[in-house]
Amino acid sequence: MKPPILLLHGALATEAQLKPLARELSAFFAVHTFTFSGHGGRPLGPAGPTMQHCAAEVIWFLDAHGLAAVHVFGYSMGGYAALAAALKAPERFRSITTLGTKFNWTPTTASSETHMLNLEVMQDKIPQYVQQLEQLHAPTPVADVLSNTAQLLRGLGDSPVLTPEKLSELEVPVQVLVGELDKVAGVDPSRHYTDFMPRALFEIIMNTSHPLEKVNPDLLFSRILRFVEMVEENMI
């Protein structure tokens, strides 16, 4: 029987972002995906756009599908949500691999990230991307998607969920992957936060920036598979 793996998408995306990876992993895993609320036309929950709600959605999905414990791959925001969920229910996670996940949230870093979520600027500079977002998140207006994402990031800046103190208590095996050229997550902050986790590995993917489509798919697949094998063999 194939072990279950849950794939979690990044902000401003949906589970469709992970379809190519899901196809590759399906030969070895029972693959599961879902789209976070506020994305892909799904309404926000009553709590609004918060990381605590994203983490709760991960646990709700496991409960709804009868998954006692899973391996997880989370890209960017998805990785943060997976780790936040694991802080609440570590027994539900066999391993977590993150890619391009930003750990160092402060009011200053949140302000820098939300500055780029200005719809008028995006329409002027990257109109094709705005059109993609319109199609991806319909019927939710793009302005609402951007506003909700900005609110989520500001919340992380004011009250980060993954503090060094909390991560130091996380016994789930974690693999932190970051692109050498990733200016969103950053190599040094990613390494710094990895050091707090007692069962974590860290790797820089060379010549790679933040967008998922810029990552070598074969390399990503191999790193996930290798790490899961190490965990299953109790090597970490």
C-alpha cells in the first residue's frame, strides 16, 4: 500500500499548481491535494485570511479523508501552513518537505511583500499574470484575493507562527529546500530557522529562484522521495 502524501500550494495559487509534481509522485505515493479557502474561488472561512486558519484546514482535510498521518510537501505558503499544523498536531505528520518557504516574518518583511500586491501596479507591469489570476480565482475578484493575501502576510508579520522557540520543540522530520536565487524565502534566513528544528535537513538548490516553475522538477521529485525514504528507514 502506497504511503499518503499531501501537497500544499503557495499563495495566489491553487492545487492545480502541483499537478505535474502529483503525477510524478503518484507512482510511489497516494497523492492528495486541496485548495486553501480564499483561493480558486473558494470563500474565506469566518476567521478570515490567517495562517492559523490555513493550518486548521490542513488538519480538517486529514480528518475528512481519514488520513491518520501523512508525508507533506508544501511550496512557499503551503510549507508554512504544514509546519504550523504540525506544531498543533505533530502525530499527524510523518515528514514535511518545504520549498521556498519564508520563515523570517516581521512587520518590515511583511510590508515589503505586501507592497508587491498592488493591483494597479500589477495590471500595468504584469497584465498577463493578472489575467491568469482572474481565471484561477473566479468568481472571487482579483482585488479581493490580493487584499486577503496581504492581510494574511501582515498577520504573520505582526504575530509569526513559526518562532524559533516553537520550532525547537517540533519533532517531525523536516526537509527545508530553498533556491540559491530565492529572494523571497532567502537562503540565510531559511538556514537560520532550519537550525532550530531538531530533526531537520537543509539544502540549497543551485541556480534556482522562487517560482515553482523555475525549479528542476526531477530534482524536486528526487529530493522528496529521498527524504521520505530516509524517514521511513529511521535515518533521521
